[in-house]
Amino acid sequence: MSHHKEPAMASPFASIKRNATRRLGTSDSDIKHMESLGLEHFVGSTNVFYYGRHLKGSTPSKPILVLLHGYPQSSFMWRHVIPLLPTDVPLFIPDIPGYGRSSPLRIPHNKVNQGKAILLALQSVLKPSEAPISLIICGHDRGARICHRLAVDDNNSAFSILGSILLDIVPTLTQWESFSDPIASASSFHWSFLANPSIAVPMISIQGGDIFMSTCIKRWLGKAEKSVELFSANDAVQIYAQFARSGNVIQATCDDYRGGAEEDVEQQKSDQVEGRKIDSDVLVVYSESYLGKR
């Protein structure tokens, strides 16, 4: 009879730690810049890399502000926002699972799973509390879609979501429906392309994730000089590019969009049928030249 021990079952939200560790060995100019803004960096319990400050000092009157980035960026995108915030605001600023320095999940990268992994990482660094910890969640692009899902569900007993800030998005189901317009479909070609990982992953890998990402950024930046200057400051494009070279990042980010075409859409259809809505304050901010045109 064999006496070997069965391997312990991994948490469904456990990530591949070696990937997060390896990416920590890449250029760290972004970390140094974020630390200069008064932040510390960590790798949380679900191998979610994040920046934080004053996390254990949050109160109901001083909620934690969670900032979630979009594609193809990382938490570094918030570097221009942080200096504008009061210095006593508790901050939790992660790389979305599979992006930046955060390892990919072992399960699909839909918005439910990504949101749960992020909240588990936050929960692991907070002191135990009998009352739910107050949060304000803010996201741009893919991060805003995670915030949208978290706000609709709001089913984590450890946290109370007081409000959501959604930057430049409409609901995912509405976004897909907008593609009946040929111009909207062509300008957002990456939605359907990335949502097919079996095609997108090898094609992006052959070209190079950094080249694909840089090409997309140039397409999306627009022509406003000030915007281009701010986005590109601090070698940001090069920093995002170094992450996009990773095969795991290419795979995970494509799976994020796959989830956006499959599970996320089905969940939003179910929300509409069953009448589930966001039951907290919402601030929606959109650009006049993007969603404003629609």
C-alpha cells in the first residue's frame, strides 16, 4: 500500500507565485516612482501585486479607495491621480490578476473571479474586524468592469461597498450590442480578437506582446498633445511593454476578454432578467470624444 500524501488542493483563487516573483525581477523604475509617492508594494495572498498605504487605519468615515487599471496597463497608470488625493486616504492599488506583476489565476479570468481574488488579497492584509470594512471602488476600462461586477454582487461579508467610480465604460452587454455599428466595431476590434485566445495568443506571441501593446496604445491615445504627454510620462509605455512580453500576461489578458464575451455577458443578461442593480452610489465619468460621441 502506498503511504504517499495526496497533494493539498490549491485554492481556486491561488495564482502561480513563481510568475509574480519573476516579474518582480524586471525593471523596477515604476516601483521606485510609486514609492516616491508614499506607497509601499506587496504581493498579496492570491499573488496579487499591489501598492498600498494606511490600509490598517481605515474607518467607516475613511474608507479604503481601491483603484483598478485597464488594458494593457498596470497599477502604474494611477501615478498621476495619487498626488491629487488627500494624503490620509487609505489606498489599495493592485495589478489585476494576470496583468503587470500579478500572477494569472488558475481559473477563468472573468470579472467575478478577478474581483474575488482582488478582495481576498486586500482582506489578507487587514486586521480582523467584526464590522465590514468600508470601500470605495474605482476602475478604468477592464478595472471598471470588475468594479461594476463587484458593485452589483456586493456579496463579500468582509467588505461594504459605499460607492463605485466607473471611468469611460458602459456595461459589457451594452458594449457588445454597440458593435452593430461598423465604426464602433472597427475601432474596438480588439474586443472580438482578444476574446479568441486560441487565435490571438499565438499571433500576439509571434509579433511580440510589447509590439502589439504599443501599437494598440498609439491607436487609442488620440492626438491631444497634453494627453499623450501625460500618458507617456515616466517611461510608462516601456513599463507596460515589459509586462506584455510575458506569455502568461498575453494568455491571461486574452482570457480576460474571453470572459468578457462569455461569462460576463451571461451574468449581465441574468442581472437584467432578475432585476439585480447596483445598490450604492455611482459616479460615471466619460470622455466627450469617446463614449460622449455615442
